[in-house]
Amino acid sequence: MKVIIGFGLVLALLIVLPSVQNVMAAGDTPGEYLDRKELIWGLFYRLMIVAFTVGTVVSGMIVWLVLRFRESNPKAKPTSYEAEGNW
């Protein structure tokens, strides 16, 4: 759980906060403007890359768990409760 919270904080600090500052603010010097559409779409694509990466890792973990703990796995041993038949 600590890893998830830490990862979320790092993600927020490195990606979300600087992007929101760019989207909400204009340049420091007068007459210099930011193209908000470009920044918003850049933020969208950056966060979509993060979402697809997280989804890939999660789905990979699910596939690994299914293959690792399937009944036909030769290394799978019944637990003491399963061996005795006591549920």
C-alpha cells in the first residue's frame, strides 16, 4: 500500500502539478501567451501514456498470477487444508 501511495505522490508531483500550472497560467512577460489547447492535449496524451503503461503492468500481473497458480502447474502443491479436505 505504501508503494501505491508513494507512486501516486511521485506521479502527481512530476506530471500533474507542472502541467496544471502551464495550463492555468500565461507567460511571465506581457504579450507572451500560451496555447492552452496545445498544452491541454499534451497533458491528455501524457496521461494516456501513463494510463496505458499502468494498464499493461496490471494486466501482465494478472496473466502471470493466472499462469503461476493454475491447477495444471507442476509446481503447484495443495495447501494443508486442501490435502486433508478440511475447508
